[in-house]
Amino acid sequence: APSLSYPAIRVGNIRTLQNNQPLYFAYPDSRAQAILIKLGRPALGGVGQNRDIVAFSATCTHMGCGVQYKGGRLVCPCHYSMFDPTKAAQVYQGLASTGLPRIRLRIAQNGDILANAMEGLIWGRTKNV
Ligand code: FES
């Protein structure tokens, strides 16, 4: 998927992130739910010392419900599509046919985690912004 850049926003700081405690935020605009997770194990495209910090659109690619992080995976409560956060949120179960758009992250000198681009199109939109 093409990577589309948007103004960077601060999502959190590596010093306060806890393994497996998701941070919900909005990106690239206030209506676009997104989720950031420190997985505690390396992930495809992960940032940070352990390459374990990832972020995705939290809008399910099946019909747009909000995806949650549970038991190490991203799960949609509507029809139980499941996405693997260690593999760029590809679908491994359920009705969704594509993975969740990935949000590109950068870590600043002071440990702030910045979201600055998105790969893929948010469900239900013809443009992300
Ligand atoms: Fe997520 Fe149907 S909306 S599985």
C-alpha cells in the first residue's frame, strides 16, 4: 500500500509505555480511531529498541467496527475478524479481506512516539483525509 504522510502527532512516550497496554488515539484526523501497542516481542515494521512498538488504524476493514487489542491480537468485536500485530496487522481469521492500515511511527530524541504516515486506506473512506 502506498505510504501517505500527514502532519506528525505525538502519541505517547517510550518511558511510560507498558507492554501489552494499548494506547488509543486518533490519526490522521479526529474521527479516525487508531491503536498503538508495545508488544514485548519484535514485530514487522516495529520501532523502538526491541522493534516491538506498532500502530494501526483501529477501524475494522470488514465493516468499520472498532478493533481492540486482546490476548496479543487485534480483534473486531462485530464479526470476530482477527489481525496479527506482529505481521503488519494482516488478517488471519474472519470476514475482513485486508489487513489494517499501518501507521508509521518515529521516536524522537526525548522518547516521544510520533505518528507521521499511514500505509493504506481507512475503511469507508475514499481518501484518508
Ligand atoms: Fe469487523 Fe465485521 S466489522 S469483522
